[in-house]
Amino acid sequence: MSGTLPDRPIAAWQVEPAPVSVTQAIDPARRFATLTFLRGALVAVAITLIAGFLAALYSIPALAPAMQSIGLDMRQLRPIHTVFATSWIFLGAAAVVYRFLEDQGGPATSGDRWRLRVQVLSWAGAGAGILGTLLLRIGSGREYVGFHPAFSLLIVVGWICYVWNVYRVIGRSFWQQPIYVMMWGVALFFFLYTFAEQHAYLLPGVFADPVHDLRVQWKATGTLVGSFNLFVYGTIIYVGGLIAGDDTYCHSKTAYALFFVGLLNSFTNFGHHTYHLPQSAWVNWIAFVVSMTEIIVLARAVHDLWCLVRANDPRPFSATRACFTAAKWWTVAILFSSVLISIPPLNAVIHGTYVVTGHAMGATIGIDTMILLGGVFWVLGEFLGRRGLPVTRTALDTRNMRRIIIGLNLGVAALVVWLHVSGLVTAIHRAALAPNESYVAPAWLGASSGIMFALTGAVVIVFFALLLARVMPRAFAARA
Amino acid sequence: MVTPTAKKILLSVLLTGFVVQTALVYSDERHEPLSNAAVRGREIWHRDACQVCHQLYGNGGFLGPDLTNAFGRVDPVRLRSLLTVGSGQMPAFRLTDDEVNDVREFLRSMDRPDLGRGELRLGTERGTPWARFAGAVSALQPEATVRRGWTAFATRACTGCHQPLAPSPTAAPDLSLATQHLDRHALLTVLTGGRVERGMPSPVPAFEPGELNDVIAFIGWMAVARDAIAQRMAMQTGTSMNWRALPWWEYR
């Protein structure tokens, strides 16, 4: 950690922000890339919210027939929601990665520009095509990659250009780069592998053997999440280091130790999703033991949070810092839940219930989205500063923004808590049944589940909409 | 400061771990290939995106039930009506007979409790609401026509959607309140033709004329004896689950 802050823990976002700098003489193509992916990420999150809200309404039994009558059901809403939620994470992270290239990449070459064009066009084409075809109910019927596999080609073409553009800058100095570059560098290749593995079902031999397919699918999905986690955690370390004006942590042994534990989990602990599948005992045991190493990360996160709570921070509100702080709270909660549900008997009781959804939503919104929003606010703040505003604080770091971020987190907390309650009740009632009995939810749960899901979801949507209403016009008005 | 050599070692160790886990997954000897009909059923499963609401081995959405082991407990007629007419939140897929058979074959192939289960079950029969309802009927000893009506009702898979004394999650109404809204003529219409526009198929096999009277008597009895039934059902609650049977690993 910085010599100026010897008594502070690792949390980079806890240190004093450096004065907002207006970057000079940056290649316009790189600025264009940052801004384009930032806008794409915001559009993706808006689509995710709309589809998610409609899906929440559909979960109310009385509303479902009316939605069916206008041609809407879960076959469109759920894949749109999950695909664009994933896109938001990858695009938001891409904006931050391209922001990094602004500083490190120097002038863009002709090849850089071409690859950037191909990346933007292929991803934009894939996004529009996926949205259109899913609305027409044309898709793969798979988890996470619910779109038609033809679009996977476009995504991969864009991704290869992305990898090329990043590695052209970092390739030669890769081993000297800070930890976040290693995270992004690994994630870039890791994604390609896991994305290819997600498509193993296209092989007739895999498709015709569903148990094997599910083993592979769970593995691919678990590790795909691992790849976007690397982008997200790289983002918080990168942005935290920049606003602190200090990257000591980015080269520290602590950072690499936590990276090792985290990536080991991403690589191998997907097995805790598959305890109930017939598979090698080795996969189960490795997954379980590695999952338990998350206790180390949890202990560190609790320590950081304890320091955060004790610190009396006199600084004025910063939207980026607020999001990063919220992510810290969520990290503790989700890691605690993660360790618990990785214990095989507990996993056996809760798998296939809303506990899993609550856990995934807490991780995706509470940790990933909060970190990325922090990154997006920071990147966008630079654009706004450049356009003549004296400091970014006047644009995004307002009292209203503070209320929105607090409201959003409370809304997500209510949603996640409800999903856990609903899932636990289901889990216990279901476990009490005999193998040949159909599960029917208790009457109170059956009557309230959809409504509570939609209500808490609506609160989240309202705060997200308020947030986007402030951020999107500024993002689309900004100039590269 | 971490040296480049240390970083290379670190990444190599991680990569080795990943390769080992990958090899373990791909080299697993337990393969259960599907028949041609089941493969076609699986294609329909993905074409119609069944997994957005249903799960197989925990993979999929949570709006509908896990179908890993559904084959053994879903009546074929009920399955056909679900796949063609739909029910509440489940849209009508209008599958052909061949397609229904293919999906059925696929679900049959998935229902292998000896291999693995989609959901943990530790209990015995008496846990379900309808099992407790059956206990209440036995205890209350209604007249013979009501008992015959209950038997006819229970053998038509009506219990797949309806719940005793409560509306169901799939929006099937509480039948003990049906007589408040429907007269005998309307009940006869529903029991013979269903309410397709509201997701209720016509009962298959159709009720015999004598059975229709019995079922209407049964529905009427539920309305009259509602409190007594609820009391009897409450007396039979209490978990039948044996927590000690909870295994460390579900399957080996």
C-alpha cells in the first residue's frame, strides 16, 4: 500500500482521490472506443432492466395470461434479460479496458482502428440481431447463451479483435504489468475458451448425452462467470488505483495472493453447481475444497469492511466511491452465502430454488454492477470534465445520486432477501416430500411469491431508471 | 513486488488446476446417450426454450418445477394437455402428437433416480397437501357419492393444478369455493369441456355421467365441510422429513 497511507487496508477506494485530471492529446480512436462501449453498456443495462421487469410481472400468475395474449412470455424475457445482463458486464468492463489503453496504448495504428471498427460493428450487429430474434422466440434454448449460435460467430470475431487490440499494447510488457492487466489479460483468453465450451452442445455426441452435456454446461457457465469476474475485479483495482494516484497495491503480494485464490475458484469451483450430477468424486471434492478457500477472501473482505466502517470519512460524496463501498458490503454478504451453499448437504437442500437466484442476483447487481457503475461514473466523469465542467462532482456526484445509489442498494437487498426466504421455504418443504411427490408451494408462499418478486424488482427498476436517466443523456451527449 | 517469474509460476499452477478439472469432467465414464426419439424430444425442449422456466439437474429457470424426475409423477394425459393447451403461466405450445411423444421420451430418459436427482427428497408421502386432504376425507367419512367423486377427481390429474382449500401457484382456483361462482350447470360445462381459455383442459379420460354427479357432490361437500377439512388437515401436519438422512454427497 502507499507509503502515505501506511495504516490503511488494501481497499484502494478508501484513499484520497487525486484531483480530476483532464487527459491531453489522447488518440481520438481510443476515446471513441471508450465512449462507444460505455454507451453500449448502458443500453445493455436498460434492455436488461426492461426484460427483467416484464419477467417479474410474468411471475405473477394472474398477469401471465394477459402477457401471453400480447405475445410476451418467458421464452423471450428471460434470455433477453440474462444475455443483456452479461453484455452489460462485458461492455462496461470493455469501456474501462479501453480507457486503460488510452493511457498505455499511444497513438492507435491503422490496424487498431480497423479491428476496433470490426469489434464495434460485429458486437452491435450481434446485439441488435440477438434482441430481434429473441423477441421472435428464435434462440438456442440454452442458459446464458440463449441466442441463436450464428450470433456467437459475430461475438467471437469482435472478441478476437478486442484481444488483439489489447495484447498489441500489453503483450510485450505483460509480466511487468500491474495485477489488473493480468486479470484482464487472462480473462480475454479465458472467455474465448469458456464461450467455445458453452457451444459444445452443437456436437451431436454431446447433445445426445444430456448428463454429459450438463456436466460440460455447468462447467462452462461457472467458468464464464469467472471470466467476467476477472474483468470486474480488475476494474475496481484499476479505477481505485487511479483515483488514489497510487498503484502500489496493484503490484503487491497480497493482491496476487487474492488473485490466486479467486482465479483458482473461477477455474475449479464450478463443481459446487454439480454436486447432484453423476460425476467424478474428484470433481466434487476439488470443487468443495477450493470453494472453502473463499473463506480466506471472505476474511479479508470482512477486515476491509471493518476498517471502512471504523473510518470516519469526511470527504464529500463521490458516486464512484459510493458504488465501490456498496460492492464491499455485498462482497461480504455474497461470499458468506457462497461458502455456506458450497457445503454439500446445504447445497443439496437449496439447489434449484430461488436461493440460487438470490445469490446470483446479489453477486451480479451488488458486486459486479456496483463496481462497473463506479467505473462507468469515473470514466464518464472524465468526459464531462473535458467538456468544460469544472469538476466531475457537479455532474454525477450529487445528493440525488447519493439517494439513488442508497435506494438502489436497499431495493436489491430487499429483492435478494426475499429470494432467499422464498428459496429456503421451498427447499425445506420440498425436502420433506417423498421422491415421487410433486412439490406444491405453501399457500402463503404461492400467493405472495410472484407479487413480492415483482414488488421488490419494481423498486430496483425504479432506482435503476432514475440512475440511467441521469447517466445516459450525459453519456450520449459526451464527445470523444 | 511480485517478480515476473513468480507470476508465471502462479499462472502455471492455476492453468494446471483448470486443465485437471477439465480433464476430469470430459473423461467421466458415465455416459447415458439418448434414443433417437429422446434426442428429438430434447431438440423440442431447446427449440421451445423449456429451460427458461424448468430445470434439469438444477440447470434452468425457477418459475416452473424441476423436470429431472417428473416423468414418473406426471400423468401422460396431463402432460399432453400441458404441452398443447398450456396452463396458467405455461404457454400453449400446440405440439403435435409425435412431438408430445418425443418430449415424453426425453423426460423418461432423464428420470433416472439411480443416476441423480434434480431435487433432494427425504420425506414420505404424508407430507403433501393432497395426501393430507385424502387423510381428512378418510377421517370425516362423507357419504358414498362424495367419496366416489373424490376418487374420480383424484384419478383425473386434477390435483396436478389444483390445491386443496387454496388457489394454486399456477392460478388454478380453490375448488372449495367454486360453488360460490358456478351453479350446477356451469360446473357440468367445466367438468366436461374444461376452460381452455383460462388454461384448463377438458379432463381426460372424460368423466362418466355418473361420475359427474359424484364430482359435483364432492365439490359441494368441500364447500360445506371446508372448516372441518382444514382442521383435519392441520392435525396431520408435522414434518416427516428425516434430517439425519441428509447425505454429504447426494450421489457417488
